[in-house]
Amino acid sequence: MMRYGKALFLVIIVFLVFNAFVYADFPKTISITRNEEVKNTIFPIPQGFEIVISASTSMSGTIKFTSPTNVVQNVPVQYTAGGWSTQVNLTEVGTYSILETYNLTASISFPGITPETVTETRSSTYNNTSAGNKTISMTSTVSGFAMSLPPGKFAVISITPSSIQPGQSISATLRSTEAIDLGEVIFTSANLQAVWNVTSLAITGGPPANTPPAVSINSAIQSGPNGDVQVAYTLQDTENNPCTITALYSKDGTSWSGATIVGDVSNVSPGSRSLAWKAYQDEPSGQGAYQFKIKANDGTSDSQWSAPTTVNLNNTPPASNNPPQALNLRIRTIDANTNQEPVPYHEPFTGNKLKAGYDFFDPDGDLEAGSELQWYKNNVPFGDLIVIQSEQNKILGVTVVRGEKWAFSITPNDGKTKGEPRNSGIITINNAPPSVRNLRFQPLQPTSTTGVKALFDYSDPENDPQGTHEIRWYKAEPQSSQYILQPQHNNKDTLQPSDVKRGERWKFTIIPKDALGGTGELAESIPVTIVNQKPYIQNVKAVGSTGDISITFDLVDQDGDKCELRTWYRRIPAEPTAAIIREASSPDKRYIITNVSPANGLRVTWLSKENEPSGKGDYVFGITPFDDMDKGDEGFSQVFALDNNDSPTANDVKISPESPNTSNDLFANYVY
């Protein structure tokens, strides 16, 4: 049996790659047909001729989350075999809309073949019961591969494996069923089918699935005139969560009021339990049949209300009782993290909670007992009627969002008589302020030639774009610790090189603002010092070979500092020695020049004979600069020849004595 593949592979596979754009849910059958006749233009194909073709797959996409307030988050997807997961922060409680868009791409490992892509979308919703990070995950498979090549001159022997995940490959083995001559039709069309599936999006990380509790009343009997109603009940909870019990009562079975209850009402474990309804406190004049019902909450879910049970009351009110009043109604801001009012105090914005504030007044001096609170969101009652038993009951159980309108009503109660209901004013939740952190500078070590830029990280709870921030720059001189505002740089994020000098210390403050006018808290950077740029010497040249040597050089200081220069020379290979120069600033230190401004083509004269009276050999002349902060980089000349060794002379030559005779000795006299 023969196996080939390259040339014919190109002819066949070009008709099989994906090319579709559909909208549907999963799983989805992909069916692609190419109706185009293909002839054999390669070589005579014998019967039994086999080819093996392969294709790799990949999957990408985007998951779009739209919050209850229409804030959009786009989560990118890049699938790898084994499954995909990531984290997403769902900051709002409520129903999110989810739009998933996935792209499945087939790539053929042969030059000239362009990858083809199938795109699928689906939508769903998710009820987010608690804000915070969630883990989202899914898996995908491609399976059920089938291929047909009419009129059947090539048979599909196998497609392996039968199922893959995106990121994996398949191989198809094709075999000719008959001999095919040159010019003869190989197939008239090509069809490829597969089933692409993406599992439903799993969202985990919030509170676990919870089964609501169930509660039923076994009996309810008043202990005597003006006495408590003793209630026996049964509490059930699948997860054995401790529960909180609330109760309502009604005279007519239509209008219900909150009941004051004690006993097994808080942190109650499932089982047979009992409580007492303070019926005389709630209904001092209550006579005859009343309806009573209870409800349980396990911290996550409410039970259904129990079936109402009938209680016969026999209450006689005191001679008289003046009803209480709720005065000075106001809504206060509560920090959702501390459950306390913020310090400093501010009006509520996104992410805060609310507290119903009011002053309880009773003409008889009675204490508050059983006042009833109802919240309103956007003019609609929000949540259940709340019977005030503690300050905590006055705090709204959810965080608020910008633009919402909130109010509350309060019916005061002294345990004997209810007062007149009062309604608070309506407030609108404000824009949440932005914040900045990680204040820093660029570059980290600025100089007088780089300037300095203020950098910071901006964030906004509502993802509002940045507005115009208030930026202030403060400068301290090199020897000062006092930072002084520089108003000419207000609201600039960059100081130009001409604005700064070496040795100065700078810092900035910023009050962040979003594009909607929200103003955050002032933040201050740590100071940065403008770094000194050390001077350096370059282009040192020595002219002359004996006596006074002319030295030219360039002094460079990018801060423009005046410098002190120290001159030296070195006879190769000896160590450097201070070089005496004509331009020295002090007779005591004839190798130092002070107060030299940076410039090119500066000149000094080395009095070489004072250092090297008879020196002869190879020499180097160097200069080391100092500004008032740092020693700079020295510069030195190329090696040059110096010869201070002059030829000797004889002067005042004469013979003595001047008039000799035959008996004298002669002496040669001269001055060396």
C-alpha cells in the first residue's frame, strides 16, 4: 500500500477548512460543503493510494458581563486543552447579563492554506447575591467528525482522535478506491461535519448554594389577660444553619404589623423551639381573634411565611398613654467596611450603606419598643418591614449605587401605642470619588537636563474616566528642609529641565477628579532630589616638548556649575604628581584653579621645569574637576615627549698665571 501526501494534500484540504459565522447555542453541528469539481493534475493515482492530512485547532473569544447598572466588563478568553478559567470581580449585587462570543479556528499545517474560523455566541443571566471575586470556567470539545468526497473515488479510512479539545489536532486518512488518470475528476464536492460544544459557564466563589429554611407554628396561646402569647414552633434547615425569626400579626388577615417577640428568635438552631409574642405591648387594647405568623432567615435566604394561626387576645389598656413621635428624620452615611459613619463624614455615594436616623420622643417618658421601619428605593418599598430592636436594625442591608433615590418611613412605638408614621426626605446617591496611589517620579533620579514627571495610579469605583486633577508642586532648596509651593506649576504633571536645579528636593500633591466631577482625597508623594551631574574633562591636548607646556581642554558640567580644577602629570610609568601651572589661584597650591566656568578650549600652562628640571621621557598631563558636590571624571592628554635636559656650557675660560715663566705650573680655569 502506498502513502503520499504533499501535492494532493494541498488540492484536497483547501476545500475542507471551516468558513462560517453563525449565532446559536451549544452544542452546534458544523457542516461545511464546497461544491467545486477537482481534477487530477498531478500524476496518475493508483488504486489504494493513501494520504494523511492534519489540522490543528484553537479557540478564543470574549465574555461580556453587564451589571445591573449597565457597567460593562469584557473578559478575554484564550482556551487551552484541559479547560479555561479566570477571575472576574462582580462588584454589584443583582442580575448580570452575560454575552459569550467564542471563535474556533482550524489551521492546516501546509504553506498557502489560510486558517478559517467559526464564531458562536450565546447569552444568559446570573443572579449575583454577593459582591466580590468569582471564578468563571468552562470546557470545550470538538467531536463527531465526518467527511464525504463525492463521487467516492476517495474513501475516508479514519479521523483520529474522535474527540479533541481546542488546542489539539486531528488526522484524517484518505484512500483512493480506484485508479485515477491525469485529467480525470477526483471529486465533485467536499463536505466536513463536526460537533462543537462549550459547556455552560460555571460561576463559583460566591456563597455556596443554599436551601431556604422552613418554619411552622405548632401552637399559640395567651398566658392570661395582658399576658404574652406563648408560641411553640418547628424550625427546619437543610444545612443546619442558625436562623433569625421574625413575626407579623393582623386583626383582619389583610393588614399586617411587626410583632415584638422574645425567646428563640436569634441564632436559633433547627428543631422544636418556642418564643413569646409581647401582644400587650403591640396591641394594648387587643380583644378577640388575631392572626399570627412567623418567618425564618438562615443568613442567606428567607423561608416562606408560616401558615397563620389564630390567637385569642384579652388585653385591657392602661387608663391612657400618649403616642410617641419620630422627629428630625435624616438619612446618614455608613461605611460598608466598618459599619460606622465615615470620618470625616460625607454624603452617601456608590458602595456605602445607609442608616435611618431620627429622634424618638415620648411625652410619657416611655422608651422606644418595636418601632417599624420601611425603606424605599426609587419610590418603591424595598425589603420587608423592619421592627427596630437595636441600632443595627436601622442600617440598610445592601450597598447603594450612584443615581438611586432612597427614603424611609418610621412608625414610632413605645411598646404600648404606635405614633404617627413619618416619612424622611428623598436623597440621591452621589458619584463615588476616585483615588490615586503609588505616587512616583519619572525618571527615578531626575537631573537638570531631564526634568521630572509626576506619575500615579488612578482608580474609580464606577470606572469613570479621569478628569482634570489638582496637582501642586513644592520645592525645598538644597540646604533647606522647608517645602514651598510653586504656583507657576499648578496642575502640571511635568517639570521641564529649566524648572529644576541640582540639589533641589521636589514633591507633589494631587487631588484626583473623575470626568463627572467626583473629587477624591489629597495624596502626597515622597520627595525626590534633583541629582547632581558630575563634571568631566575632555579633549586634553599638550603642545610643547620642553619648558612651558601649553595645555588646552574642555570642561563640561551639564548643571552649569563652576568648578575647581586640579592638575597633575605622570612620567610613564611613575604615579601622578601635582603639576605646577602658571594660572594657579593660590601661591600655596600652584596646581589648583578655582571658580572655572564650563567651556571649550580652556588653556593652562604647565611650568614643567619647576616639576622636572632635567626630566626627559614620555609624559601624560591630566586634569581632575570638582564641583561643590562631587568629584568629576578626570581627563588626560595622549602621551607626549618631554626633554628638559639642556647641554652643559663652560664660560670665563682662562689660563693662570696670566704671565707664566718656566718655573710655573699652568692651570685651566672656567665656569661650568
